[in-house]
Amino acid sequence: MARTDVIVLGAGIVGTSAALQLAKRGLAVALIDKRGPGEETSYGNTGILGGSGAFPVAFPDRISDLIRIAFKRAPEANYYLSFLPKVAPWLLAFRAATRPQKLIETARRRHPLMSRAGAEHELLAQESGAERYLRKDGWLTLFRTERGFDGIKPNLDVSAELGIPARVLDTAGTLALEPSLYPAFARAVHWPDIRTVSNPLAVTRAYAARFVKLGGMLLNGDARSLHRIDGRWRVDAEEGHVDAENVVVALGPWAPDVLEPLGIKLPLAIKRGYHRHFRPQGNAGLTRPLVDAENGYAVAPMEQGIRITTGAEFAPRDAPPTPVQLDRVVPHFKTLFPLGEPAEAQPWLGKRPCFADSLPVIGRAPGQPGLWLDYGHGHYGLTLGPITGRLIAEMITGATPFTDPAPFGPQRFN
């Protein structure tokens, strides 16, 4: 049996970062997962440490987009018809939370996290020997039409208010940054201060290795074994029982499996997503990630190849993969870039844990002493993992938090 100060459940980028931040502050920490660090949802993202300006991902607001989604012709979304009744309340809440004024409120609420996210990653990367994966070329949002570009103007206004740099480019200016692109777009926005990474899995593994070097325990175990005994929390790992006064649940889409038996049920939805790596044709290449805004997918140059990632699929979390969205988006990207053959046999499936207000839950769990929540990061898990890990570490250790944690607490759903 091991007795520790804190158990962190979940070794994705969020949990690994939280464990590292706690270990840096001198606590004895056990990081427990059934798989290796970064091997689930954290593996499959676009490697972008930021967003497309101040606004989070929003519910479609054009009737034409909704019709395409309804008839399953939209590259940005897919759904299981039988699953819609279950997810409908969340979708309605998401729609309400991404109305124009609500988007502005959300941008301001999450700005203390987003504005510090890149610097916190850079600090952990320096300490963990992962600097070689960091890139500082920003990323691009491409618009096929002027109408599409018009939709981002409110976002640009709020971004300017919050000090998020953005460069509006025409086709020629964009091709100067990415000469391998075809001129099949009208405008682009370059977000120059956004950092990106070339291998998210390697970054998470580097942070985990740093955690172990600081004395942390990286263990295999099933988080569902969590229970209280003699006033402490216990988890059954393969190496034996682990006890701690505090537990951090950083399980992303699997958090409800642990929390609901404890009476904690928060309105989480799962947006499934896919990626696949491709080889470029000839000497073509990309320097930075990009998003094809009007077609709802993102592309990133990774060590494994050109990674194409899809939008959202609303389906049961553990249902078999249905990567039809990749079939829809690949032809779109081929009009932008000389794409070659796939670099792997099958697409990868991941599951994004999302709250309708586009904010993670960070803080004490209601009614359960010593239980802490750090999940629901949605599309921004890689971005926010280190900074939310710092926030919850400061809360657990009694330090003054770098920002008010109240906007991210679970009590907002009461």
C-alpha cells in the first residue's frame, strides 16, 4: 500500500499536467490510468495551444448549415439519429450558450486561462526537455468566401479588445506564409502568437517523465475502483492499494463513470472526433496548422504526417467508429493542398469531453471532501491542461490562485 497526498485519476494531458504541477509544489502524488500517458483523447488533437481568436467553438447559426447537418452532408458534424434524444438538452444549452452576446461573455471568462496557456506549456516544456516539439509560427483560419470571412468579424473585435493579435491576409499574403497551398480561398486570419506542437503524445509523455523524476508515482489502475476507507480515498492499482486525502478526477470523457456512482452528475456531452495522417505529394509541406472555417475541419503538420482532424460526431461514447466525416473533408482539403496517400491503415477516434458553456470544471466536487474536478476541457484540452493543472494545484495546496476559480467551479450548474 502507498500513502500519498494526492491521487490524480487520468493520465491525459490534463491529468498529467495536474500531477506534475502538484509534484512541483512538493506533494507526494500518484498518477493512475489504465493506459499510458497521453494515449487516449490527448493524442488526437491538432496540436494548437490556443484558439481561433477569443470565441470558442459555436453552434451553427445559418439555416443552410443546419440543413446540411440534418441531412448528414456537412463535413463539420455527424450524428446517430437514435442518440439525438439523449443529447438534445445539451445541444439546446450549447446553442443558448453560443449566442453572440454569450460568446463575448465566455471569451472574457476564459481569457485568464487562455492568455496564460501558452506560457505555462512553454515553462513545462523547458523543464521536461520537450522544447523541440514547440513551434511559434502561429496558425491560420482560412475562408473560402468573403461571406465566410464576414462571420469572424465580431470575433476579431473581441480578440482585439482582449489583446489577441490577428493578421487579416488576402490570398497572396497567405501564400507567402504557406506556398504549398492552392489559391482556393479568399481570405485568411493569421494568429501569430499561438504556439503549436508537432507531437502532442510526445509532449504528454515528456511531462509524465518529468513528474516521475520529481518523485511522482505513475501507476496502472482502474479509476472506477475509487472509494473511501478510514476517512481517506483509495484506488486499487496493479501495484497495490493507493490512499490519499485528496483525489483529482481528470478523466475527460470517462469522468462520469467515477463521479455518477458518487452522486455527482454534471451536464457533460461527448463530441467524438477523428483524425488520419497523410503524406504530402512531392516536396509540398505546411509550416503551421490551419482550419478550413467553412468546411469544419483542421489540418496540422505532425511528426507522423499531415494530420486531418474532423469536427464533432454526436454518438454514444463507446459506439464503434464511423469516420464518414473524414471522407467528406479530405476532398475539400485536396482543393487546398497537394495531399498524398494515407500514412496509416485506419483513422483514429477520440472523445472530447464538453460542457455547453465551453468552460472546464475546475474545483472541489460538491458533497465529497477531498475530491477535486479537472475535466470537461472540450476542444481545448491540450491548450488548457497545464494552466488548469496549475490552478487546481494552487487550490489544493492553499496558495493564492493566479485567477479567480469561481467561474470554472461545478456550482455554476446548480
